[in-house]
Amino acid sequence: MHASSSPSEWVLRWAHLIRAHGNVLDVACGSGRHAHWLALQGFQVTGVDRDAEALATTQALWPANAASARQLLKADIENQPWPLAGQTFDALVITHYLWRPLWPQLLASLAPGGVYIHETFAHGNATVGKPSRPDFLLQPGELLTVCSGMRVVAYEDGFCSNPDRFVQRIVAVRDTTPADAPPARHNLTQPRPHAAG
């Protein structure tokens, strides 16, 4: 379970790139801090985690005013076959989770035009706390390498405080157009609501 129940600021900042009412996969969803928020935005949410207790919390705390569909799957995605074979999603949201052998399945499940949002601990984190094992820490530029076939919209790699941690995060979009076509427009800021009147 995550120490904070608040969604990641990185997810909040970039979720507007996801197709309206699109289907979103929350990988290692835990107790649902992102799944709940995404559902309230009108997305169709699939959450997957191996922790049955965390999934029960996600289910029990599901926002009553979230009308969108949801699917919560208990699965050990590190030691068992990928449970969503053949399914594609308009977005993948991954925070505080890293399992490198899973990347081929994850990227294959991202639909054309889909948004990949990933934020987790990075090299250097062992100097300030846990996780500290290299298996769980992204190496410099690693997310850029993983997303090299996509259009990278935003990328950061460095130190954050409150709490102190080293993180790497990326937002990338799987393009739907040929390489020689003009690039798609992805607004870097969330559209402001129109004033009434």
C-alpha cells in the first residue's frame, strides 16, 4: 500500500492527454489512489495487483459518483502469464513499480494514440532510503530507452523532496501516423474550462 493516498502530481499533470472516456490500465494499482481518481475523471479503469487486501480496499473505497466501468484483477504479473493478453488500453499508469521483464507486454498493450505514464524510483535513491536495490531503481535515461519508439512528451530524472527520493518519470504517446507525417498536437497544459456566460 502506498504511503500516500493522494494521486501522483505527475499523473494529475498529464492525464489530460488520455482519450476522453478511454480505458486505462493501472499497473500494480495497490489500494487505488490512481484508479479512484481516474474513474472520477470518467475513464474506464482496469487495475491489476497481486495483493488481494489492497484490491479489496480499492473495491471498498471506490467512489460512489464514479459512473465509469472498472475491472480489478488479482494477478502475480511477475511470476505468472500476463493476464490481459490481447487487450489494449488508451493509457498505462505505473507509479512506484518496476519489473523490467514486463515491459514488452506493457508496451504491446498500449493502443495507437495511447499514453504511457510511468514514475518510479531512480538511481541514487539508495543514498536517501528505500528502495535501494538496483533491481528496483531506474538507471539514468532508462525510461527514454524503453520509450524510444514513441513520442516523448515529458521526461524528468532527478531528486525530489518531501519525502526525499530520486525519481525518473516519463510521458510518451504511441503515434498513429507515419514517421514522415506532421507530428500530432499534444497540449502540454491541461485545457482550462470555459467560463460560463
